[in-house]
Amino acid sequence: MPTRTIRFPPNQLKYACRICSNIAIQSHDKAILKNSLWLSLRLSVAVVVAVLSTCPIESVTVENVGASTLRSAVPWPKEPAVPPQIHGMADHLTLTPDERSWLASLPPIKLGVDPEWAPIAYLDANDRPSGIAADYLQHISASLGIRFAVAKTNSWAETLSRAQSGELDATVPVNTPVIRDGVLLYSVPFITLPDVIVTRPHVSPQGIIDLAGRRVAVSDPSELPATVRQQIPDAEIVVAASAHQAMNAVAEGRADAYVGNAAIVDFNIRNYFPGILKIASPADLDSRLSIAVNRRYERLIPLIDRALAAIPKREQQRIRSRWLWPRYSAGLPWKTFELVLLGTAIVLATITTAYVRLRREVRRRLAVEHELADQLSFREALMESLPYPLVAKDSANRYIALNHAYETAFSVKRDELIGKTTLDASPLDHQWNRRIHAMSERVQDQQQPHHAEVSLMDSDQKQRSWLYWMHPFQLPSGKPGGLLVTLVDVTTIRDAEQRARALDQRLRRVTAHLPAVVFELRRTPDGVLRFPYVGGNTHAMWDLDAQTMEDDALTVLSRVHPDDRPLIKSAVKHSALTMKRVSIDFRCLSHGCERWIHTEATPQTEHDGTIFWSGVWSDVTHIKAQAKELAHAKEAAELAAASKARFLATMSHEIRTPMNGIVGMLELLRHESLSLKQQRMLHMIGESAMTLMQILDDVLDFSKIDAGQLEIVNEPTDLRALLDGVSAVAGTLAHDKGLVVRNFVSHRLAAELEIDGLRLRQILFNLLSNAIKFTESGEVGIRVEIIDCRNACQRVRFTVHDTGIGITPAQLQCLFAPFTQADTSISRRFGGTGLGLAICKRLVELMQGSIRIESTPRIGTHVIVEFDLNVHLVARSTPVAGKQASTDLSDIALAAALRELLVPLGVVMTGDTSQADIRFVDECRLFEIRDDRLVIGLTDEPIPTGYEISPDGLCRLSHNPLTYAAVEALCLHTTAAPRFAEIDTRLPAVEYPSSGTRILVVDDHPINRLVIEAQLARLGYTAIAVSNGTDALHALDDSDIALVLSDCAMPDMDGYDLARRIRSREPRSRHIPILALTANALPDEAIRCAEAGMDGLIVKPTTLTVLREELARWIPASPCTTQTDAMRWFSPPVSPAERTHLPMLIRGFLVETAKDVAFLQAAVQSGDAVAAAEHIHRIVGASKLFGSDVLADAGERLSARLREDGMTGQEAALAVFFAQVEQLTTRLGTLMAAQRE
């Protein structure tokens, strides 16, 4: 085989040896490197082979290979170790006749080969053995004349298993085991290869020991796992089926490293894992590959050994070069190279040793110099960092160092002082230079520190106080080295001390005349108390001077009242434990009398455990006296309040009891046939009764407010509808006096705001009623404006205005006081209790609002109420949204007010009357305009519903007052659905309770008994009336009573006791409802009745409607009598009290119902069953006010069916409902017309 020469420069020879440890230097049989030689090669074998195989050998240098890529050291492959006894047979093989005969008699040897261990051994595409082992087997077969029959296996594990079970005669290649198992016999190794460690590129173990605790993969299940475990017992050994699978586990991260044969590793890295895996380092293990033979062919082993030894060296080199890499030869013999290398090493070692020692000495000297420089730099930095002037002097008192603070403090330069004494340099005035020099010499002589306080001039020529510290130091030899001088500026401290002394003197002068005494109390850890400071007029409070109190704390305690001393001690102890503020009152004996002292003191602690309190003593004797007087006054006020409450309860009961008879009788009389004169007299009686009831309600409301028992409940409220209702009710009173009602509502007002609508209605109605009362001519009205709008909140202003008598500024001062009017003449002229405005003011304040009055005598009054309200609903969608409207009115203010009502409806205002869907004109022009569009004439004539539509289609809108509901109803007229076909609208019969239902009435007042009996009879019940509780108990024993109506205030046995007696004796199987019938309208009455066992409460006076609804809750349905007359189907409230406001109630109902009917028709047309059910529910709720139970029942059933089943099949029921509503509104209109006549 031809050899090639590599020429390396002499200085690169050692690097070449490190690159490839198996290169032969010269062409002879012995390798240049022994097995025992180990060179640290920092380049993977794969890189070396690749470089050497692609580059001309003559040009290979360390630089070609790339020393920066050196990664590992692999001394392989090694020469086969030939035993000495057969080494002489290496040139040829001689067999005896007996051996030849035995070999010829052998059958084909069944051979097992590792199928995938390239390049050592593997099966090629034709399942024939290939690789290094196959070449050696060919030589053995040729030398011994034996034949091999290859037995194909799928893995090396299967091959070993079949070999150990005896199925195979021979196996190759096998790693020679250290311990023989007795089944297989092994030849001498035909090749020895090193084991290496394979890892991923970022991992670099230096040896197998570095794999401790890691996951290590191996592919030789026979010997290698045990060998690796001996080296690294705590590693996790992962045995793979093949080397390729093991290295793949490393590449995928399932193992940290792989230990295996270098040739196998090199082959797999180059072919399958280039750039993915690397040879990290040698494993310090060898793979000694042999041929294993079954023990039955034991005689074959020596022959195989001799055949291996007989293979020529050149042939062995050829086999290795073919499968591993080519071998190279150089012209220098190994021995010569060894001597040269040794000499060179000695010379280099000597030079290196000398160089290292020299470098070490240089580094040591440099380190010392750097350390010294660092110390000097540190000393300089330390001196400069100190804010105090610092000076160093030598033993001769010469300046050797000073810092910048010294230069700045005394306006000197460093260069002017260094090397000079204080006398020579004269940094200060002459006197201080001599004094400081003398101090320095004394310290140098005595070698003792010295300090003093001196007063020197600074650079600004200001006198400053300095603490002058001098400290001597010695040299390492023990001789005096000099001294260090430090100066601390204490000018600020001395100034502060002087100011503190001045302040203390000033404080003592000031506090000496104060009504309070300031003090500091200090308690030591052993419990001793003393006053370090006491200031103030101590003599007036304690009859002691401050100095006495500071000298002896027990003197102060002796002046404390004996009963209060434990209180003080307990307070101090508790404050010391909890560190909380002391705040107590105690008595002291001073100047022969008892005084009350209030103490406020705050504790603090010091580091030694001492606690001190800083506090103040205040003389509160007069406050205690006032508190005592206030307690007496409070007690008297509470007695007065209790008396007031008893008076109100008595008044309410005593007034409401006869009122019950009056109102009840009036309600019964309305069902009788009366002449017109009698009806007018009945109306006057009813109006008087309502006035009296309003006075009583005002007094009770004011009492509730005064007692804090009135609750404000904010709910979503439609203020436009609320204003319409107030205007409709109060408008009748205004119209009776010939007044005009003018309203204005801003379009910016939200659709719903959160407010207590009941109380707001009460406020506005009261204010508007006052305006009507005190206005003889002109107009009244309410104006609603939005002052501010932000963050879903609107500030709403309500202005109630009139053109009445006005109020003077002097009268305004007391106008909101209860039971007060502007003057007595007004009270005589207009009447009233003077509670209205007081109640309004209290209600507004409870609702977090404000109220004020602006008035001019004989001009008019404006009452302004403002609230901040949360927006619940900004706007509603209406069927008329998008319609266009024009206002062609002569009254500009009226046109503006009308536009403010149209905008929230979604109506678009236009100035072009030809484009308008709705036109608003003066009433006088209504007959002049002939147009297919809706034309609405505005009139100042009061209309009960606020609007009317004549049979010929003319629409009139009243602006006296102008209401949102009326405007909306007329606009909806443009979208109204056609009427349903004429159907049978005869009203069904109405069922009333049978007269057999018995109710027990218990009342000591005969008139009340008579009224209740008549009312119950009117409602179809049978009344059993008794005058006391005893008779009531007997009546319960003798009669079948369905319900008990009992007065609460009765002699002997009141209603509460009667209820308790009934409950105690009634059987468990039967519960008799008991309703209280009382004139006490105070809030706690309902609670008292419930505690007594009553089921409900009816306040006198009561009406038929209230009585009927309350009884219907407790008496179950029973066989009824039938009445079909119209008054049974429609029974509006017509008590004298209600008759007064009946036109207003009917007007409001007609307006709201017209609006709801329009919405209902729109919902029916669009098929919206849910919306239709909602509007039917609204109509039903309003109709109950007039006792229309039949309409209510039919509407509720229809609403429920719409919610459940939708519109399908409800056409007939809807038509009946529309007809019933129309008949009810017709009857109400007729009744209202009769009332007005």
C-alpha cells in the first residue's frame, strides 16, 4: 500500500500529533503511538477525518484543521493484542494433518452477525455480512478452510440471545467479557477500539465521571452497562436496541449522553447526525472485539487465534484503512521523534518554569503596587468624602494632608499648607494659630487625644463654633508619627440650643396666663413618675406652682379627688400597655372647691423603655355644669316629645272617629236620589271634610318628619306624567277661580329619573295649591328645566310661579317655620294651617334637594326646588318618531312650550308647513284649514282630558294646562289603527258576595258601628255589630263569623286584648281574620296590631273601595248574587272627599287611557304580544280606581293569554276589550259632564 508523507513545520509537530494520535511517522510495522499514550485532542474524529480526506496531505497544518474547533481526544484504533505464544505465527499458518482433517469434517458454521453495527459488522442489501469483521472472517475462512452460514437476525440482542441458547455456532463481533459465562468461548480480539462519549453540541463533559446523575444510553447489553455503572453508579442507564437508536435518543433529548464504540459513533455522526451530535470526550473504556464460538467447537478457538495472528500487518492495515480511515507514514523514526520530543519538552519545561516564576514575581509586585495605590486612593477618597475638615500632621507638626472641606471652611489652599507648621502657614488669625500650635505640641508630647471647643471665623468672616479633636498616631516602629485633627462645626447646634432656651422662657411666659396647662409626664421602667415640664396657669387650676409639680409628682396626685385616683392610675397603665391616647375627666380639689379637669395626653417610648406623655389639662368645670343642665333639658324635651306623640295619637283617634262617620255617611248618601240643592250641600260638606282631613294629614306628616320616621324611596319615575297628574288635579281649582295654568317642561328632561314620586307629587301639589290659593287673577304654573347634566345625572329645577299677592323680604324670613304664615291677615283671608311650606321644605331636604323663594309684593312669587337625580331611562321610542310637525301659533311662548313636548316624542320640527305631518294652529284658524293631514287647534278652554276630537274629526288641544299626555295622544291619532268591526259588547253580569257572609263589627262608637254596618250591607255582607270585647267573644261563640272588624281603642277590653283572646281560644283548624279598624294613623300602629295577632289594618275614615278590597283579601269566593246594572259594573268612588277631585281623576284616567289605547293598537298591528299585554295591564290598573272589576278581570285574563299564547286566536277577545274600554270612557265622560253641571 503506498505511503504519503505529511510535512509539518517543526513548531506544529506536537499539534499534528494531538490532531491524530494514530498517524505513523515512518513506513514500518510498529505504530508511532502506543496504546498507553494519551494526547489531549480537542477536535472530534469526524472533523479530523473529514479534513484529512479532503485536503492535500502536504498542506495540512493546525490552522487548516482549525484549533478553535477541537473538541475531544480519541486514541484509536489500537493494534490487536496478540498473545506472546502465538506472535511468532504471524507470518504464516501451518496446520497438522489431524487439524486439517478435523476442519474438513466440520459442517458449515452457523454464524450470527450484528445486523446494524456499521462499519464493524452489518448485513448489506443482500443480507451478506460486511464490515471489518467480515473481512477478518474471510481471511479465517481461507486460512482454515471452514465455511460460514450466516443466520439472519433482526437485532444484536436477538443475535446474542440465540448464541447463548446454542442456536448459533459462532457470533461476531463480540466485546470480550471480563467474566466468562461458560456457554461461549472467545478468540483473541481482532481489533480494539476506544469507547467515547457522545452528546449534543452544547454539552461538554470532560470524562465519564461528569455523567454522574445523568441518563446514559448504551447499545451493548452484555458488558457495557455494567462497566458504565461501575464508573458512575448513580447514573440512569438506558439500553437501546442499536447504536443508531441510542444516539437518536440523545439527539431527541431522551438521554443526556451515549457511550459506545468510536468507529460506530463516527460512522453514525457523519451519516445521520452531522451538526446534531458530537464526540465530547473519551470514556476511558475500550471495546475489545473478538469472535465468540459455542463450547461444542472449543477446538476451533486456538485455530482462529492462529489464523488471526497469521494475517499480515499490511492486510490488517488495509482492512482498517478501508473501513475506518487511511494510515499515513512520515520519514522520522519513532525513537528519534521520542528523543527529540523529550529534549524539547525538558527545554520548554525549564523555560516555562523560569517564565512562570518571573511572571509570578511580577504579578506579586504589581498586586502590591495596585494594593498600595488602592489604599492611597481609598485614603484620599475617604478624606474627601468626609464633610468635616480633616488634617494630618507629622511628628514635627507639619501639614502632610488635608481635605477639601478644610480648604473650604478656612479659605486656604492645600499647596500653601503642605510641609508647613501652623505658625508658618498661618491659616487662622495669629492668636488662634499660636493656641492650636501649642495644643498640637502638647498632644505630640503626651501622646494622648485631646479635644476642645473653639470659636473661629469661617471663609465668610462669620463666627462659628468648632469641636477640635486631636488624636496622635505611631509609626510601625513604635515612634510617634504625627497626629490627626478633625473639626466638627457645631454652630447650628449651639444656635438651636440658644433658641430652645429662649423659646422655653417665652413658652413659660405665654402659658402662664392660659386657661389650660401643658405638661410632660415621664415614667421610668421601674415605675417612677415625674413631670419634666409643666407650663401654664397651674396656680389657678391646681393651686400649685409649676416648679413644685415638676419636683414632686405625688403632690399633683394628692390634689385629685380620692374617688378618681384609681381612674387615673388605670388610664395611665392602659395607655402604657397599648400606647393609645389618654382622654379622661377627673375631679381635683383646688382653692377649697371641686373642679373638673379634662386630660388629653399622647404616649411615646424611648429606647431604654421609658414612656412619656405629652398632654394638656383643661378646666371643664363649666362644661360639666352645662352638660348637666343639658341632660335635664333633654329629659324635659323627651317628656315633651312623648306628650306630643300622645297628643297626636289622641288627636288622630278622636278626630278620625267622628270623621269616619261623616265620610261614611256622605259616601252612602251619594247612592240616594238627591235634588240639585242637596247635591251642592253634600259637595260642600265633602269639601269641608277633605279640608279637615288634609289638615290632619299635614300635622301627621310633619310629626313623622320631625321624628325621623318618614322614609324616602327613590324609584324610576316619569316626571312628565307626574307633572300632568299634578296639573290636572290642581288645574280644576285654578279654573274654578278663573286662573290660567301655564306649564313648561324642557325637552332635555330624561324619560325616567330616580326619585320618590309620591313625595315629589306631594311637594308640587302643595306648592301649586298655595300658588292658586294666593292668586286672585292671572296665571299659575310649573316650569321644569335642566340646569346641569353629567355622568348619567341631571340637576332638575322645578319652578312653581304665580301672579299672586307676593311676599315681602321680611315675611320670607319666617315663611318656612311650621304653623306660620306671612301675617295674620293672610291667615284670616285665605285660611290654612301654615304647615304646607314647612312640610315641603323638610321633604326637599330629606330628598337631598334645595328650596328657595323669590317674590315681589303684588307681582308674584317663584318657588324654586332643585334636585340632583340619577337617569334611569334617557328616552322612549314612540310610534310617532320621525313624524314632522309645525307650530303656526301667535303666542311665541306657547309655541316654544309645545316644541319642548314634541321633541321627546321623536317628532321632527319643521318650518315648512307643506312638509309637516302634523300642524298646530290657533283654534280660530281651525275651520279655515282644509287639509288631509292632522291639524290641531290650540285653545285656552280647559278640557277634562286635555284634548278632544269631534265626530267630524276636528282636533282641539287645551294649553290650560298644556300636558304631555294630551300632546302624545293627539300625535298618536295619526297612527291609530282602524276600529274593529261592530261586535256584541253587552256587559256580563257581575258577582257580589252573598248576604249570608257574616262579619263581626266591634266598636264602642255608635255612629261608627252604623256607618260600617251600612257600608258592609252596601257591599253585600251581613254585619253583626257589638259595642265591646266581651260581647264580641259571645258573638263568636254563637255565630258563624267569617271575619272580625274591631276598633282598637275601647273601654274595658281594647282591640289588642280582644285579638289576643280570640287567638288564644280559636282552634288550630280554623283561623278567623281580624282587621283593625282604627283612627290612629301613626306609623307604629301597624306593628302593634300585628304583635297582638291582627291580620290587617284599616285607617278611619274608610271608603267603600278600600273596604271592599281589604275584605276581598280575607274572605274566599262564595255563591254570589248577580247584579247587572251599570253601577255594579262601573262604580267610581264618589265619597264627598273623592267627589271633590272626581273630575280631575276622570280627566287623568281619560288622558292616560287614550295614550295606552293608542299604544295597544300599535302593538296589535305589529303583532307584539308582550307590548300589548303591558298596555292592557296599565289600562286594567287604572280602571280599578273606578271599581270596574269586570273590565279588570277580562283584561287580566286577556293579558295572561297574550303572554302565554301570543296574538294567535285573540282577535275577538281584543275587540271585546276595546269595546269595554270605550264604554267605560264614555260613561266617565258623561259622569264628569254631570259633575261640572
